[in-house]
Amino acid sequence: MKRKLLLFLITIVLYSCGGKKKTVTALNTGNYDQAINTSVSKLRTNKHKKGKQDYILILEEAFAKAVDRDMNAIAFMQKEGNPANLERIYNSYTTLKNRQERIRPLLPLFHVEQGRNANFTFDNYDDEILNTKEQLSTYLYDSAKSLLSKARRKSDYRKVYDDLVYLNKINPNYKNTNDLIEEAHFKGTDFVKVSLKNNTNVIIPRRLESDLLNFSTYGLNDLWTVYHNEPQRSINYDYLMEVSFREINISPEQIRERQLEREKLIKDGWEYLLDENDDFVLDEDGKKIKVDKMVTVRCEYYEFMQFKEAQVVGNVQYRNLNTKQLLDAFPLSSTYVFEHIYANYNGDKRALDDDLIRYLGLQAVQFPTNEQMVYDSGQDLKNKLKSIITRYRFN
């Protein structure tokens, strides 16, 4: 017991020392915020504990160095005068404020050995944050409007969209930002026209065609790609996705038969135990001994399996409607099997195992129509089509 306690204490000490060592390393290598975050986490509970005193000094030093580094970076960017730096300046001021707010609840932090409270110089950055946010908002808004009027590629519109979403995050409802976001999103979206072709001699059920082309049920979540199976006149489509069926093979209706003979030794009640002279065998109390009565039973088993199979084979092609080029093609196939088993017997069914007995009493059923077979393959086709759509990227 003492040895286990000693090992536990050693582990705690090593863990504590290891955590402190990593924090000091972070401080000495310029990862000031990592050192701050670790120290704040350690000091949230039992901040007066002796083992946590070093974290007070680490936090004090890391905070001072982090503030000095950020203020120097801000001063340099402001001196440079490049409006592209406004986002970094804004984020730096926000970081300065948030860093203070993480430390503030811990104060005061008293260091026993040095007999003083840790020194943290806090400043109010609200004016700087608000002024920089306004400048950044104006810059992002003007840049987005300018690029929207000049952009020719989808990627340009998507960059404008990202900038405007960021603008709306830091400064909600700034001017007509929401309208510009909708415009950038529309112009940056790939619109895909979807068609389904049946190049077979089998009629595709209308229900299946409707299910395959109902993209609202696919659970797709792609910001920049929209599929339309009913083209809209107001949209210039970029791509065509063509789902083509080349073969639909349906097997004949079949009934497969098999006959089995089973024999089993089973318990069938009980009987008194007899000796070699056919006399009753008694137990130590003089009572007749009972034993299981075992009998051999036999059964002839007749099984019938109704079978029908449908196979749908095709492909999915992507075409660029502007260049008329084939971009890619993927195979698409599905097999649906209808099986129904029923059986009867002659003899003692106790000779049959459970996996055979379950078919007894069942009757033949009507085979599904060819149309139903093709339709039933639809769920598998839909899953495979969804997999193709979610994996494919236009650019």
C-alpha cells in the first residue's frame, strides 16, 4: 500500500513538473498565448496553492511580452498604411482585450515568496476596436462592391462572399451587405442541369424517375453547387449531369425446389430404468429411477424458393455546357433480388432444425411485376448516385 502511494505521489510530481516545464518552454519560445492559457487554466482553482506560485510569475511575464509584441505589430502595420492590414489590426486589438478579460477574474494574484501582487497593466481598447472595425467594414464593403463588378470567375465571387460574410459577422447589417452576399453567392454558384435517359427497352417506373431526381431528399449540403432536374429559364447552367440507363435485365420467375431427409434422436417423455432382467432399478430410498425416453424420429422436408432478379446498369456523365466537353463519367448499377421461401413436410417435424421449421406453414406469394422489381432497385441506385454527387468536385 505504501509503495502504491509513493508511486502515485511521484507520478503527480512528474506530471506537475512536466506541465510547468512545457509552459516555461512556450514562454521562452515566444508562444506567449499558450503560456497564458495554460497558466490561467492552472490558476482558476486553488490559486494560492504553493505548487501554483510559479504560474503567477509565468503569467505576469507572458502577458507583458504578448502585449508588447502585439502593440509593436499594430504600430508597424499602421505606419505601413496598407488597408489590407486592417483585419489583422482589428483582430490584434480584439485579442488584446480578450486576453485581459481572461486574466481579470483571477486578480489579485499574490506571490508569497516575493510578497507582492502580480502586476498587469490593463488598457481600454474599445475605441481602437470600434474605429478599426469601422475602417475595416468600409474597406471590405468597397472592395467587395468593386470586385463584384469586375469578377469573371466563380472563385472571385466566392472570395467576395467570404469577405462579406466576415463583414456581416463583425458588423451585422452593414449597409446592404446582406443583398451583396446573396448576389455573390448566386454568381459564385455552379448550377447543374440534371437529365435522365433510358436507353433500354424496359419502361422506367415514373415513381423511380421522380425519386432519383428529387434532390431535396439526398441531404446534400454543398454551398456552391445546385442541382435542378427542372431547368429554370432565368439561370444559365454551367454543367449537365446525365443519368443514363443502358441495360435493365430481369430474370424469369423461378421456383427452385429441394428435398431433405432428416433423422434425429429426441427426448419423448420418460420411462422407468430397467436392469438386464427387466426389473425396475431403485434408488437408495427404494424409489423407482426415472430416465428420459429417447426415440428416433424421421421427416421428409420439401422446400420451395421463389426467385426473381432485376439488374439495372448505367452511368453518370458530367459535361461542361460552356465548352461542351465531357468532364467525367462514373458507372452506376444495382441488383435487386426477390426471394420467398415456403415449405411443407411429411413425417415427424421434430426431426427438423429451427432454420427449416420457420418456413413451414408459409405459402407461395405473387411474384412482383417487372416494374416493381425495377422500382425496388431504386433505393440502392439512389444511394450510389448520392455517393457520386457528394464526391464529385467541379473545380
